[in-house]
Amino acid sequence: MKGLEKRNIAALFALLLVGAILTSTRANSTDFNEPFFDEDNSYLEQVEDYVDDYMESIVSDDIDDEAEVVKIFGEDGELILQEELGDDMSEEMIKLIRQSDFLTEYENTTYYRLNS
């Protein structure tokens, strides 16, 4: 029995020695400046394309969907005229804009107040 135990210890020692040698040769042959696994970053281009398409759709939807509107208020604050701008403006709108003061422009809407 003592002979079997000595053989087992010798075999175990031989396996540990082989493992240590293999580990050290692998550690010496690996360049630590380069990643061990190649990183696959191809998905980043797809994500960037998706984000660009999404942002373009938001910008183009905002511009295309909203028509420019002109609102003219009287001295007392009541709405006198509200009209969407197209290729041509109505005579009444031109006349009222000439008699009004520009107040502000917000989200494709221009506000005027009629002078006294």
C-alpha cells in the first residue's frame, strides 16, 4: 500500500509540474498590451445609424407637421385674427399686421397686438 501512495504523490506532483509549465509558457507568450479576445464593435455603427435616423425623423416631423400661424390681438387682449401662413396672405391680414406691433414668435406662431 505504501507503494501506491508514493506513486499517487509522484503522479500528482508530475501533473502539477506540467500544469505550472503550461501556464508559464502561455503567460509568457501572451502580449498583455493587446486584448486577449477581439472586441466586436460592429453593433456600435448600427446603434449610431439608428440614433441618427431617429433624430432626423424628429426634426423633419416637427418642421413638416406645423404650419406657421399668425395671431393678432386687439388692445383689450381679444383675438382678432388667427390665420395660417401659406403662399399668399389675405388682404385683411396684411392690413392688420401693418397696424400692429410685433410681440413675439413661439413654436411657429407669431403674435401681434393691434395699435391704438
